[in-house]
Amino acid sequence: TNSWDAFINFYHGEMAWSKVDMTTALQYLNSAVSIDSNFVLAKLRLAEIYRFEGNNQLAIRYLNAVLPNTEYLSKFDSLSSMALKYKLNGNVWAAIHNLRDITKFLSARKEPYYNLAEAYFEIRDIKDAKINYQKTLDLDPDFAPAINHYAYCFSQTGNHKAALRYF
């Protein structure tokens, strides 16, 4: 974006999303898109959040606005948009393959590991999900979505004591 106001709203939306404050994240990100209707990254984040919430219809709507404009995204965000497309089309294994590639060249960022963990969790591969949530938390111990879903992994395997510690 070339709009400072759109960027500020996007930034606040990202901060809210990192704390799983969906209402605030959606408000700020929608404001960013209202200010700059060509803000591709804000639309991608909206698609990701709507998918996270289970609103695949809105996720697809925003993702369809992103895909023809991936040249405006970083390589990471462009690959993430493809992984999201695979997930929304029900091809989680293709998303996992894509997300593994992302972790290879962005090993210092939490998001690739978190997204990979989410994909593994979706197919109930709890072992690999836990590994990648842990990698996420190694990079950012306060990342609320990873903490929450890491706890669910422990719950799924019957380790309720560990689950409660993370919840």
C-alpha cells in the first residue's frame, strides 16, 4: 500500500491477530482494505483469519482477490496464499508440501512453522503438529494461537496435565 493510514490499520490488525483477538483484527484489517482497496497483504490476512474462523466462503472471496496479485507479496506471503488455496480446496497434503518448503528458507520466522502445524493438526497428525507448534513457540513463546493449539495437541493424546498447563 502507499497509504500510511491503511498500513497503520494493517499493523494493528496484525498485532491483534497475533493475540487471537479476532474481532479487533478483523476491524483493523477491514479498515485497511477500506482505505486502500488494492492492499493485497491485508486481503490475504483477512482470508487467513476467515479460514481460521471456519468462514470459508469469505476466505475464498478474499483469496480470489489476492491470487491474481501475488506479485505484490513477498515470496513467503505468495507461497502462503497458495497453501491457503490448497487448504480451501481440501488438498491439505499439497498445502503441507508447500508449507514445508517455506520452513526450509524461512526457518527464523514463526509463521511458517505455525501454518505447517495447523495443517498437520487438520489431518490429525498430532505428532508432527506438536513438533511444529513447539518450533513456533521456540521462536515466539508468547504466540497465543500456537500456545492454544499446542495445548489441544496434548489434550488429543490424553496428556491433560500438559494441556492444562498450556491452556
